[in-house]
Amino acid sequence: KEVTAMADFFELVNRGEDRRIRKTKKALRQSLFKLLEEKPISQITVTELATAADVNRSTFYIYYNDVYDMMDKIQEEIYSILVRILVFFQGDFSNLSEFTLYCTKFLEFCRDNYELCRFVMKNDGNNQLADRLKLAIRNVVPDSAKTYDTEDPRYYLTTFALSGMIAVALNWMNDGMKIPPADMAKFMASTYTLGSKFQRESEY
């Protein structure tokens, strides 16, 4: 089911390509994801990747310059879809119920594209996609840095929330997603809202 969901995701991105090309790229992606669970990208060779995917090295070079180039192209494909889901959501983020709905959609996407999202959000020094997504989301959600001055701890609330959102989603997936997305989303949105109600001693 997880592999199918990931395949469907890339089918959406690359539906204009020839079916044989999509099949080859799919095999390479799945092999890369599997190898990344075992070692960092710096230790993965084109030969090893091509062998794992049952693809000729010469075929690999038709589509990618090297493993890093392949990683970059995969991230661009992922980013193009995730941005549509996470950034162009129409809602009032100052409203708890609508922010909860946003978090629910985010977690449902993580659930339905488990393997893909784990790849995106895991703490890999060569994977800059999570940081790009946080930056894109920051342009949508209320930015605490625009509301509070730099001497107020709440100035960092949005940074705290976005980092936490990624980390919580990753741990939730690693733990088997036992809690329904709607319940997790309510917790995440409520925690963010409670953080905005924090008061410094000088405000009491």
C-alpha cells in the first residue's frame, strides 16, 4: 500500500512521460529510498543503485547526471505537489477549527504517502526539502515574528510550531500512526494556539 501510494504520487507528477520511462524512474526511486534507509547518499554509487533497480548504468545517465542530481530532481517533483497541498490551502489560520483542518490534511497526506513523507522529513543533511517546505508554509500561516517584538519569546512561536509539526509528523509515522490524523491535528493546532497565549511576567 505504501509503495502504491508513492507510485501514484509520482504518476501524477510525471503523467506526460512515456510509460516505460516512468517504470524505469520508479524502479530507481524505490531503490534509492531503500538504500537511503541503510546508508547516507554520499556512500551510494550509480552502479549500486542501477543494480538494485535492475537498470543499466547507461540508462541511469539518460535521466540523471549522478545520484545527487537524481535526489535534486526527486525533491523538485515532491516539492511541486506538496506546495499545492500545504501552501495553497484556503483557510483562516487564526481560526482554531480551520487550522486544525489544515493540520489534518497535512497528516492525512503523510499517512497516505508514508514512505515518501518519511524520506522528505527525516533528518538527512543532504535533504533540504523539509526546510524549503517550512519556509513555504511560513508564508501562509500567521507569522509570530510579525506580531511580537524580538524581546518577546512568542516571536519564535511560528518557528517552534513549524519545526515541531515536521518532527511530530515524522515520529507519528515511525510509531505506526496509531493516533488518527484528526486527533493529532487537534493536538497540534491547540498547542500552537495555547503558545500564543503565553504571558511574560511583566504582562501579569
